[in-house]
Amino acid sequence: MAIPRQALLNLSIFPTTTLVNERDHLVLGGCDAVELAARFGTPLYVFDEATLRGQCRAFKAEFGQRYPDVSIHYACKATITVGLARIFKEEGLGLDVVSLGEFAIVRAAGYTPEGIVFHGNNKGPDELRQAMAWGIGRIALDNFHEIALAEGIAAELGRRQPVLLRVSPNVDPHTHEKTTTGVLDSKFGIPITTGQAAEAVRLIQASPHLELTGLHCHLGSPIFELEPYQTAIEVTFAFAAEMARRHGLQMREFSPGGGMAVQYLGPSPAPTIAQYARAVCDAVKAEAARWKLPLPRLMVEPGRAIVGQAGVALYTVGASKEIDTPQLQRKYVALDGGMADNIRPAIYGSRYEAAAASHVTSGPLEKVTLAGKYCESGDILVKDIELPRLAPGDLVAIPASGAYCIAMSSNYNAALKPAIVLVRDGQARLIRRRETFEDLLRCEVV
Ligand SMILES: *Cc1c(COP(=O)(O)O)cnc(C)c1O
């Protein structure tokens, strides 16, 4: 059967350098996926450097050409390693971090603290102290407990700490319940509608040790619509105008957070970065004009949209199981990874496409369910997908695996976390080696 390569590969979901070579192998960043698997083993996470840098540049260019003062902060929680952080640094991105662990990684890549924002809904005293002692650029205060803690620690260190206030604008971004953060019933941010955010502004403005530079909101992720950003900007600016009158707030900085989507499935394209940029920049300019506020510096915090498309997970096919009854036909094909390296399908019901990386277009099509190897029935990576027939030893690629896979990976079943390679112009560079049994045993007290 002649299958159009395009149809089986859905190139818009894969890294921009993706090709199929004359051996019918998937090629990423000029590297044959079968050779990558042979050299580095599987499961393997491959990041395409051209796609990564392209996304960094697109965010800077698309927002930069529509707004006078923008900084792009990569949200490290989406996936961070020293090697990736070096690239973000070269591309001139600021960062968001949510733990001292993320600090440690980006410091090792040579990041200095000024361009870093510290997020999280329960930053502890040790974390705040260390972040301030290090000279962190901004702390996004999330609740009253943190305001009091930060105030005390800044006083103790004799510092006037620049902070943002994370407000909850009560806007539903229509994404998964578990990744919705800007509604009233959320653990994140101080609600505007209850009057609590106004009280927080009053408290911070009264503090000699905290300097409130602006407001922050983050709605959730992934957000496939533009309108939630516009609504959140309207709500936050109306609040900022009220706070200017009541508490003398000068909103010199504003962040609409991150949440920009990437395409996971053939039929569900995400808005382009240009579309997000236009929606956000136009809304910020319009609201600033409406309330006669000076244009704040715009801090944009993409995580997923920077790394999602650049990452591809490679797995080797093992066992299979066929159920063929009048009520149920299903063929499970088991891969050598699964929920320990990508837990998103199990916790969010996330869906992915896949490709037969060792024979992208050859062989009869078969509907299969790609299962992981871990001891949970929910360890299914892709349910019911048509792929060229898979045999043991074949290679499967899952695209759009750059965000929140490695970052959420675990040692469940004492699995070893996979290696990560960076590919570019036919060269593959290991940026995180596969874990070993020594790594697993390192913390054991025997
Ligand atoms: C998670 C998070 C982001 C990034 O979200 P993405 O969906 O990965 O773009 C940005 N800002 C804050 C405060 C976050 O918590």
C-alpha cells in the first residue's frame, strides 16, 4: 500500500528538521533515529537544537516587534538540564524557577540571578532565604504566608527585594482541570474577586523590605484559545488601576504567565506564537490606554511552547498481546519505556501521535495500542493508533515529548531515567546520560 509519507508523519508535530531517509528511517537534526537508538540505547529523549533555538527566537521576535519592552522567561519546570539551560542563556532568555533544585541546575549552566523569577505556591523559609541571598531578580509572591515570610527574611538580610504579586483573575482557560490555575477554586494565586488581592497589595506596599514591581497571573496549560489571555489582562489591568488609586501601586511590570500550547495531535493545531503575541500585546496596550496606565514591562513565561516540539521520545518495541473477540479487538504493543518517563497520559489522559521510526512508511497498517512496561494498567502511551506493523526490535517515536515528560519522570519500578541527546546538523551530543544502578543506590543507607 502506498502511504503518503506526510500523512504517516504529520511533520508539523515533529521538530522542524525532521525527515525520512532512503532507508525509511526517521531523521532528527540530521541524525538517523535508528543509529541514535543503537548508539545511546532506548528509551531515548532527542532534542532538536534548531527547533529549540527557533522557538526561543520566535518568542523574542514576535513579542518584541509588537511591544516596546518585553522579556521572555523560560519556565524551567517544563524540562531543564544544564545543556538546555546553556542554550536558553545563549538565546538571551530569562528564566522562571520553582525550586532551589532548578536554581542549582541553571547556576551550573552559568545563569546569574538577576533575570530569574522565583515561582511556586509554597516557597519555604530556606528557599526564600537562599534565593534572596543569591540575589534573585524577582520573587512572585503567591499568598499571605509568603508575604510575611519574605518580608521577615528580606529585613533579616537587609535587602529590599523586588517582588511580583501573583493574582488569580478567575478566568477559565478551558484546559484540563489538573492544569487549570487561574480560577477561584485553585491553590495558586491570591484572588482578585474576594478582595484578598487588594489586601495583599496594601501589605506589600506598606513593607519597607519588599518592592512591588508589578502583577502576575498564570491561567493554566496548555491553552489553545487566545480569549482567556485577553480576559485575564482586562481583569488584571482593571485591578491595577484600582490599586494605583487606593494604594499607589505603580505596575511597572506585568506577566500574563505561560501556558501557550503545542500541537500534540494531527487534527489539533495550536495557535502560532505570532497569534499569542498579537492577542497579549494588543490587549495589554488597549488596557493600559483604557486605564491611562504607563505600559509596563511585559514578562512572558513560556515553558511547553519552547521545548515541546523540539523533543522526541524513542522506544524499542518488545512484547505484544492481541485480543480478538466479537466484543473487543485490541492489539497491545509494549515499549521499553512508559509512565516512568512520560506520566502525562496516565495523569491527564494526554494523547499523542507516534511514528514507526525504523520503517516510517513501509508495511501494512495496523491499529495498535502502545503500552509502557511499568506495573500499572494505566501505563498506556498511545491508545488505538494506526501504524505500519511493528515487530520486536522496531523503533517507535513519540513526537511533542519535549515538555513535562523528562521533567516529571520517576524511578517507578526502579526504572533508570533515560538519556537525553541534543541533535544538530547530523551531530548528536549527550547532554544527560542514562541513569545507572549506582545512581539508584547512591542514596541508600546500607
Ligand atoms: C508552569 C508555569 C509556566 C509555564 O507554563 P507552560 O504551560 O509550560 O508554558 C509559566 N508561569 C508559571 C507561573 C507557571 O507556573
